[in-house]
Amino acid sequence: MKVVLVSALVAAGVLMAGAVQASPELATSAGCMKCHDIDKKKKAEPFKAIATKYKGKAGAEATIFKSITDAKGDHPEMAAKPEEIKTVIKWVLTL
Ligand code: HEC
């Protein structure tokens, strides 16, 4: 029973991951690349520098998501959907 449940969850996870691909294209379509570049400084820090800062930190993905979506924080408002933002963060952490 437990095995069935776990494999169902894994399958669902794969399907969801398939819906929005973590990729530079998504970062572009989500509007992030207007201010960020991969390795050059634009209006904001390059994603590679951000990845270096957070790499290996426990809960990095959740910490970043909270920091950039907090209305009281410094991050400019983003037009992207929350799941797109999360997926871009996953991609950033692989850089
Ligand atoms: C209008 C310009 C702009 C857009 C669009 C933008 N950012 Fe940023 N971003 C900034 C600025 C300015 C900072 C530095 C201030 C800060 O850290 O909140 C920053 C910082 C960050 C950081 C570092 C936060 C930290 O705690 O060090 C991350 C991660 C990030 N942005 C992700 C994204 C993602 C993902 C998107 C697209 C969904 C995005 N940004 C879109 C301007 C932008």
C-alpha cells in the first residue's frame, strides 16, 4: 500500500515537473532576464552569483522564494506565476 502511494506521488511529481521546465527559456518568458543575466551584471546580480551565494544552504529554494516574493522585501514585483518563479529558482540553483 505504502509503495503504491509513493509511486503515485513520484509519478505526479514527474508530471508536474514536465509542465514547466526549469530552463533559461522559462527565466526569459517569466521576465526574470529583463533584470538578471546568467553571468553578467544587469539591473540585478547575475543568477550565477546568486546560485553561488545559496548553494549548499539548507532550504535555499524556499528561502529565495520567500525573499523575492515578500511584498515588504527589496525585490521588484514580478509578473510570473508562483510556480514559474519556483521553477526558475530551481534552475538558478543548478548554475
Ligand atoms: C524589475 C527587475 C527584476 C526582475 C523582473 C526580476 N528581478 Fe530578481 N532581483 C532584482 C533586484 C533589483 C534584486 C536585488 C534586490 C533583492 O535582492 O531583492 C534581485 C534579486 C534577486 C534574487 C536574489 C535574492 C537574494 O536573496 O539574494 C533572486 C534569486 C532573484 N532576484 C530572482 C528573480 C527571478 C526568479 C525572477 C523572475 C521570476 C526575477 N528575479 C525577476 C530585480 C529583478
